[in-house]
Amino acid sequence: MKLPALKYTAPTSVEEACDLLAADEDAKIIAAGQSLIPIMAMRLARPSVLIDLARIPGLTDIDEVGDYVRLGSMVTHANILNSPVVARNLPMMAEAGRNIAHAQVRNRGTIGGSVAHGDAAGEWPLVLLALDGMVEVQSVRGRRTIDADDLFIGPFMTTIADDEVLTDIWIPSRRAGWGYGEFARRLGDYGIVNVAVALSTDGIDTPHARVTIGAAVGKVQRIPVAEEILNGAEFAPDLADEASMAGAESLSYISDMHGSAEYRRGLARELIRRTIVEAGVRT
């Protein structure tokens, strides 16, 4: 289908983009359009004007800033995969990114677009949550920071306001044991179950766990039951068995043409177990 008639503008500063958003409640930010353009073609979204962030300087940078890695919202998936900063500080990101679609999409799609889209099957929202990251947004009211724990609130829903521009993603670069697992029917397809685990000791003897799941559930989310079993305990394979069993049973699963809720529960149980073991080995 052809796109509906609309206006297009490409501001050269974040402030200008914020002014444009504030002036028209039907305006919409476009990063690379990998999700928005198909939705518009199907008439599921009809913005009055597209505000393209491609000409704003600084949004394509990846930097080490203290104990964090900062990624501009317009950094592409491919740039993340090819970044030595990411490879050195955020190996989970490098692993997860290899599961994103195909080369054409990775060359165009952006981390900011993925995070703001809030797809429960998206790799970057899951990694951001597992690694305890945060995002920075800006509007005519000023700038604010949103922790990943407070960002994803439902299917394709985030706490980023309609008049806010996502500018930066911040992820701690501290070392942690990590594991990432994704089950899809074909390489490049959306995952049916995605799991990410981070075990951080931070100088103490017992780990602090963040166990997260996406694709099989309505939104990317942590699994508190599994985390409680892992927190403060010396890692052992039987602990992974216990945490995966309890964690998988605590969740509410979606059911669709790709798999029933019961099918996803079984996949999640095994994937959680494997991913916890991987993280434990790397701790």
C-alpha cells in the first residue's frame, strides 16, 4: 500500500525537533522507519508530519563516559555490532544484536527507534532492562532520565511522552556474568522467547541477578521469582534449575499463530535455565 499524504521535516537540533512536536499533537518522530513506515502503509498510524532525526548531530555517537556506555538514539544496529566500545564493555549487546532481522534492517534500524517502539520481542529493550540501563529524553519542558525498570509498561507502550525525543541510551559498563538466549523459527525472525540474564557481584561474594524475558509475554519484564532464588546464593547448576522452573511458572504468556502459551512456557523454562548457566559460568 502507498503511504498516506503527509508533511516531512528534518530538524538540525533536538530543540527544533521538540518545538515541532509541541506544535502539533499528531506529529511523529521517525528514526529509520523500520517499524513506523510499514505501520503507516497499513493505515495503522496516520501522523500529520514526520520529524526525521537523521540530520541532528551527536545522535550517532557511541562513547565511554565514566562507568557507562552512551549510545545516541540514532546509532544503527550494525554500528553497535561493529563497535569496539560495545564489544569491550557490553558483550551481551553484541550477542543479542546478531539476532536482529537481516543485514538490510541492521544497517538502517536504530537503537532509539527500537527502544521507543517498545516491542516485547525486541532485542534492545530486553538488553537495556537486563543491564539496568536508562534513557534520556527531551521536550520543550526540559530533559529527564527514565530507568529501564520504569520504561516498558505494556505492548508497544513506554513512559516516553508523545512530545518527548529520545536522545541517549545509557548502559552501565561494569563487568557482570551474562547470558542471552533467543528461540526463533528461522534466523532473523522475531523470537518466540527471548531471555537475558546479568549476574553482578560488584565486589561482594554473592551475586545480584537481573533475569528478564521478552517475546513470550506482553512486555519485556524482569522475573522477580527467579531473581530472588539467585540473589545471595552461591551459583550452582541446580540453582539454575530451581530458578528457571519457578520463574517460568510465575509468568503469563501470550498465545498466537507462532505458538501457544503452554508451548512458550516450556521454551521459557529451558531458555531461562540455559541462560542462567551461561551467566554463572561468566561470573
